[in-house]
Amino acid sequence: MTTAGPKPLVAAQAAKRKLAEAFRGESWFRGVGLAPANRRDLFTLRLTVDPSAHDEPSLPTECEGIPVEVVFLAAYRPRAGGSGNS
């Protein structure tokens, strides 16, 4: 039996990788993660930004059709390699 369940997760994971790659190395970028949206089967991306290093770059409101929520959090530091959250 085929279900549509995994497809939103696969799309959200691909969008997460795309954002992580796009912003890797930016001084304000702290990471990107997945969070459940209003419905169980949908996701949103959380882009974590350091407000002290943020120089107002144009931040996306969506990536690959997945909504992006910007979170300003100065205390978090990127993981080794700068790949963002896993």
C-alpha cells in the first residue's frame, strides 16, 4: 500500500539541505531545522539567525514550497562544519 506520508518529510528535508548550503559560512547563520506545521503531515523550516551579526540580508519566507520561520537567537553556535541543525 502506498501512502503520501513520507513525501512532505522528504521535501522538507531537501529544502533544509538547500537552505543550509545557501547560508553556510554567513556570519549570522546559526542553523536550520525542521518543525511540525499546523498539520501533523506538514513541516516548516526554522532558520536560526544571530541578531548581533545579522546585517539584514534578504531572508526567504519559503524554500521549495516549505514555509520558513526566522528565529533570532544569539546564544546558539553552529556545529562543526557549519551544516546547521541535523
